[in-house]
Amino acid sequence: MQPLVPSHMFFTRGVGKHRNNLQSFEVALRDAGIAECNLVKVSSIFPPGCKIVSRRWGLARVVPGQITYCVMAEVRTNEPNRLVSAGLGLAIPAKGEHYGYISEHHGFGTTARRAADLVEDMAASMLASTLGIEFDPDTDYDERREIYRMSEQIVTTRAMVQTAEGDKNGLWTTVVVAAVFMFQ
């Protein structure tokens, strides 16, 4: 049996508001363009040789009803004005035959910039530990980022984050971010 390894991946995100919790999630998935998929959440491995493509390219190839594997971060609130954030970080190794990492975060009260730094750092730290890059986890992210860069073993990191404030009238507010895997 042939292993099921994705060849492409794209990032997407969305926000949804509705009086019902589940429907706010559905609206967020629609905003992200993946509501018509049967989503299967997977863990954090970015496959070796996987190509990152644009959201537009990926969504153009989605078939309604398809089983779609993704790493997803999502959070919901019905508290007025409460800040919610969901984010994914990606760290890709310099050597194409090695896998990378996707990290996820879902939380409250975290700004987009802070959430982006957090998920990017988590992904890079997970990858660094598998590559044997030594660093002090108690140093700040900027110092670790310099260590990663100097090691020349981590080629790139990135983050995608979605934030929103809870609806002022108490509607459920959902944010989602997904790294969607494709087999094309």
C-alpha cells in the first residue's frame, strides 16, 4: 500500500459570527473557503518535499465533500469584546528530505503579533530539537531565532494568525486558521 503523503499545502483563515456556537464555526469555515470539505484534523508534521501553494490555488482544487486533512487552530467566544486568536506556525528544515513542524495556538487576549511570534517560535523550537540544534529555551525568541538562522538547518519559518473581538451583542464569534493538505 502506498503511503498517503501530501504533495501540497496551503494556509487559510476565517471569522464567523452567529447566535449558535456551531453555526459560528460553520461561518468561519465558509470565510476560510473550506466549509464544503469533510475535515480531518491531523497533528503537526510538515511532509518532506511538500510544496506550499497559494490559498487561491488550493481552494480552486477543493471538491465538495472530499476528505480533507488539515492542521487547524480554532477558538470561540460569546463574551462581548473578548479578544480571541488562533494561529499556526511553520518551520521548514534546510534539508528537503527532513520533515518540518506546524504548531498551533488557540487563546484569549493575545494580539495577532504576539500569537504569530508564539506559533513561529513553537514550530522552530520543535524542529530545532529534532535537528539537534542546541539552544536555551528560556532565552527570548529573537535570540533563539538568531541561533536557528546561524545553524543553517532551518531554512524558513512563518505564521498565519486570525484574531477577532467577541461580538458586542453576545453572538458566538469563532476564528479558524488551517494548514490544508492536498494530494495533487
